[in-house]
Amino acid sequence: MAGMVSYRYLGRSGLKITEITYGNWLTHGSQVENDTAKACVRAALDAGITSFDTADVYANTKAETVLGEALKGERRQSLEIFTKVYWPTGPGGANDSGLSRKHILESIDGSLQRLQTDYVDLYQAHRYDESTPLEETMQAFADVVRSGKALYIGVSEWTADQIRAGHALAQDLGIQLISNQPQYSALWRVIEGEVVPTSEELGLSQIVWSPVAQGVLTGKYKPGEAPPAGSRATDEKGGARMIGRFLERPDVLQRVQDLRPVADELDLSLAQLAIAWVLQNRNVAAAIIGASRPEQVTENVKASGVTIPPELLARIDTILGDSVVSDPAETAKNAPPAR
């Protein structure tokens, strides 16, 4: 699996992951056909990506199934497979969601079966569960690790205080909480004020999703023009609601276009610039990319190993200006309500 993608350590652990990680949130089992999804995974492997991120809720478990099929036959020890638990799966019964002991222990077995593997490298709490005692959740994760079904534990979209509490319990239980998976991009920087400093202190890394801001930072959405046909902004099942907060502001779209000279100076596309930008944060272990075509994977991995000089980072900040969202309160604001 030789390729162009660099590796980084995940948190204060000995686990190395590819700094470009392939994720199948909005594609496998949903937006694209299985043959295309498998071709995208093949392109990722050919480019040197060995880390793959999914979740049981993606396409209501179908994404895990497609990923398992796509990775069949690969040397398991050469892969790092991540999945998550929290959101409803199955028919939506009373215990089909959350981070209760029951849901975690049942969910890991379902994920392993769909992924066709005996273990995952990283098992993540997909959100914080306000309705379940954190002690119950962390004890269940500890049991998953001790049973050999997961090697490490991570979380997703937890606040700094939640990460600190979870980390303390993990230490007491003798397991490693090594990562957080937040949204992060040059336009969405809400983790920088509190989550990143706390994570650096405690030994966690960020595995960030949406480094291209749901596609906005690719430059394909232009001010005063309708979204391109077939793009995420036109797909109600594919994230149109999330991307709307950027598209409803023409100034944001113009500022993205104004980034083109910076990308040209680095010989990068706007998408490659956006991915390279998040990787300049030393607490970021990986940027998750998705793809609906294999060529997108081939292009996006070129962001690996790029160094953006300080003067260009400063110019990016100046260009984006007040279009950047950086309030740490946004993490808690976007959390699901108590079940």
C-alpha cells in the first residue's frame, strides 16, 4: 500500500493513522452505488490511505456493510478502521440509541459483523449522551476494549468539559481515550478556543470532519449562481441543511473565491488548500475526506505533507475575516437534546 499520504500519531498513543482518512458518511449505501463506493475505497488504498472512518448510523448501517465489503481481502493489520455509536439504528426501539451499556455492547457486535472484522482500531462515542451516566458509558467502553473488540476509544463533538470528564474516567478504568472527531475547517473553527487546548493537555488528537466545509471551500458554489446540479446543496439527503448556513451568505462565497491566488501560489486546488489548512493545526491527526468519484480521492490526497507558510496562513485569515465561526459555544449548541 505504498502511497503519498503521511502518518501521524493519534493522541498520546502509539497508533499511527494516515493524516488523510477516508470517510463514508454521505456516500456509501446512500448517495453512490456500491461499485462506485468500492472504487473510491480502492483509490484511497492505492493512494496510501490506510485509515477508514464510518459509523453504524450512516445510511442506517449500510455504510459499514459497504466498507466491509470494499476492504475484504486486505491485510487487516495494515488498516486502521474507526466506527461510532450513539445515533438510532434499526427500527428505532427504546434502546436503539444513546450510550447506555446495552446499546454500546449490542452496537459493537453489529458493527464488527457488518465490517467483517474481529475488532476496530477506534470506537467512538458519536455524541455525548446527557441521559446516561458517564460512568456507565465509560465502563461499557472499557469492557469493549478488554474484550478485544476495540483497541482505543474516541469521542465526537464533545465539549472541553465533557472530554476532561471522560478522560478522567478512562484513566481510572485503565483504558485510553485518545481522540475527538469534530467539525473543523478554515470557516468553522469552534474547537480552537477550548477543545484543542484541553485535548493537547490530556493527550487527545482531533480527527476532523468536513475540512472543506461541506464543499463550500472547494469554490464550486459561486456568489449569485445556483448550486451546481447534483451537488450536496441540492441533495436533501446529503447535507443540504448543513451547507445552507454558508450558502445563504454571499460574502462567504466571495471570500472563498478570493482564496484562489493563495491556492495558486501553493500549486493547490481550493479543496487541497482547505484540507492542507486543517492539517497545519498540530493537534489534528487526520482530516476525513469523502468521495463520490475515485478521482476526488486521488486529488485530495495531494494535500498530505503540504506546509503552508505563516504569511499565507495570515493571508487566509485576512481574506476570510469575519466569515469564520469560532465561538466555542457552538459545540454545545449543536449537541442533541437529552433523550
